[in-house]
Amino acid sequence: MSAINYSEKIPNNVNLSEDRTLQRALEQWQPNFIHWWDDVGPEASTDMDVYLRTAVSVDPQGWAQFGHVKMRDYRWGIFLNPGDANRTIHFGEHKGEKAWTDVPGEHRANLRRIIVTQGDTEPASVEQQRHLGLTAPSNYDLRNLFQVNVEEGRHLWAMVYLLHKHFGRDGREEAEALLERRSGDANNPRILGAFNEETPDWLSFFMFTYFTDRDGKYQLCALAESAFDPLARTTKFMLTEEAHHMFVGESGISRIIQRTAQMMNELKTDDAGKLRAAGVIDLPTIQRYVNFHFSVTIDLFGSDESSNAATFYSSGLKGRFEEGKRTDDHVLKGLTYTVLHVQDGKLVEKEVPMLNALNEVLRDDYIRDSVAGVERWNRVLDKAGIPFRLKVPHKAFHRNIGALAGVKVAPDGRVVSDTEWQARVDEWLPSAQDRAFVGSLMGRVVEPGKFAHWIAPPVVGINRQPVDFEYVRFN
């Protein structure tokens, strides 16, 4: 078992006490992190006792224990999966060589950029979700929000450890900057666009944790293949926590759909106005939120053709999703992949070198996974006898990155004129009226076992506790 030392100021399983210089540097960073948490972490949560899971080891049988703690006292720390002294690089130009325990000089800038970009997403999502606790639909959901928040905080710690340990003064400066940027700030925003969007309501939060945290899963899986062994071991453990974030999103949307379907059957109507008047979120509005969050998230994978992606792969810095299960040569020279571009007003396919299309490869893997989850939501509608079908839009819809940036494409994949886009955009993306309506439903429900009118209770509670358990205690 890779036990975590909780007697130290910074819990870890990386023998931090053996590197006094690193330990002191991180202990100096720690108060800045707490100040950031107090400044832009979950609002008005200081005195709450939250039923959180905390890692006690990275062993599959022992990496989480549950108990009520104050979030400010949560034991953030540095947890890496166990290492393999014989691990070799299994893709790119260094394939077959021994994995790196230190950063090769020629890859230093690119590795730092990868780690900083991943690290920047973690505090950004906490900032985006700062106010959601004030409108929680239940005590159960409030606890799930806070679990996501503290784990994003720990993921930040994971990246900061790598920066401090392996990148010297540059790394220390980058670690400070991770606490200085702010989501949505006009002067010092977060690095990636989706992490500067607002998350103003719980429908947005559940969509974010379903779609955008799923991007996190795919990025972390690609980094878990890295030739830089400390990064691979760090991200493998982060993935165990990321799974809960996606569960929160998928189950949250499922429960909203369940409640809407129940009201549709009770009122015998699919009229959006009547359903809104009854205090539930109509299915076309849910579809528009799907369209928005899916399209914003697939932009996070980057341009469809990217020389950086080719460099990262060939250098061994970042692999593909489930690299080890693929049957090609893991070098990819001479192989091609299909991407989309616009020609004569239509979307057409073209073959490009696969090395340059690796962002698109990862995006397509992500899309297949996302579609599978949306189909699980449709089974809720099937069970209720509702013929409506939710679906992800075409991958060219509402794109702002790469060859498809700014191209006007309908959710069904048709290239449309500016005139048609303007006339129909409120059918396809959440309008100001949609957001105002969803916002109007948001009212805090925190009595254990009670739920807001617009969402169904979960089937089971957390860690075998009853649904009406007091997950969050207000002191």
C-alpha cells in the first residue's frame, strides 16, 4: 500500500521530508493557496462540516475515507501512483527507452507548458463554481459540489508539486501565477476559454461536470502515458478522483430529466411554457444547454491540425487515450487521419498526417464517450414513455478553435448563412431568457432529505449513507 503521511504539514506519499528545500518551498506556497481558497473558494462555507472523502493511500482498497471535516481543514496533498523502476516509453521517437524521472532539457519548456495549462484548469473551476453553494438544490448536492471543489484544489497541488520539484525558479513563478489568474477576469483570465465561462446555475454545473470534467479525463489519460514518469504517476491518481466529478454531472442531469419527465406525464403535456410554469426545466432548454457545453468543451482539445500535438507525441510528452490498447506502431509516421474543413460552403473531409491530427483523435474519442452518456439520459426518457431524444450537436457546431472557428453550422451539421444563424441561434443555444428562467428556479434547499422541485432525489446516498443523511452540517 502506498500510504500517505498525514503527520506532515503537507500530506504526501513522495517522501517530501527527504527534500527539505522542496518542502520549505511548498510550505511557503501553502498559505497563498489557503488565501486563494478563502478569497475565491466556495462562498460562505467556512463554518460548514462536510462529509468528504479524503485519500489515505493510493491503493485501490484504501485511497478514500469519509468523514465530516471543514473544507478549509481538508488535507490537500501530493499523491502519486506507485512507480515502476522498469517502466519504458511506449510511443513516439523515444519508444523503448527508459521513462524519465527528470525533465530532459530539450523538453523543459513544452512540459512546463503542459503542466501549467492542466494546473490552471483546476483552480479555475473552483472559481467558476464559487457561488453555487448558495443555491444548492439539496444537502446531498451541496456535499457533491464541495467534494468536487476540494479535489480540484488537490489536483492543483499535484501540478504545483511537479512545477516546484522539476522546474526550479520558473516552476515556482508559474505556481504563484496559478493563484493569481482568475476565471473570467478581463486583465488576468484563466488560460483556456471554457474556464472563463460563468457557471451561474446548477444546470450549468451538472453540464460542466459531465462535459468539461470529461475533457479532464481525456487530457489526464493522455498525460498518464507520458514519458515523464512523475507526470504519468500524478495524473493516474488524479483520474480516480475525476470519475466522481463526471458521476456528479451525469447523475445530476439524469435526475433533472427524470423530474421533468414525471411532470410531463402528470400534466400530459410537452409544452415548454406549461412545464416552466410548473417549475421544471423543459427538455428543449436542456438540449440547448447540452449544445452549449458540448461545443465549448470540444474546443478545449485545440486545433484539428496542430504541430504542437505532433511534437508532444513524437517527443513522448503526451500520448493518446489508452495508447497501450492501440494496435498501430505508436510512432504514426506515414499514417493519416480525417479532419473537417469548409469548402464551397459545405463541410468536407480531408486526410492529414495523423501526427498533426492528434487533437482531433482525442476529440473524437471524447465525443464517442459523451454520446454514450447522453444515451443513458435518453433511457430515462424511454422509461417514462417520452419520445423526445437528447443528442450532442455536430462537432462543427459553435466552434471557436481551428479550421471550423466561426463557421456557422447548425446542430445537424448543415453550414448555414449568417442570417439563418441569427434567426435560429436561440433555438440552438441557451438564450438570455433561458438562463433567466433556469436562474429563477435556483433556491437553496439544505434540509436533509429535501430536494428542489426541479430535480429528483438520487437513488442511493454517498458511501452507503441514506439519501436523507446530513451530508453538510451548518454550525
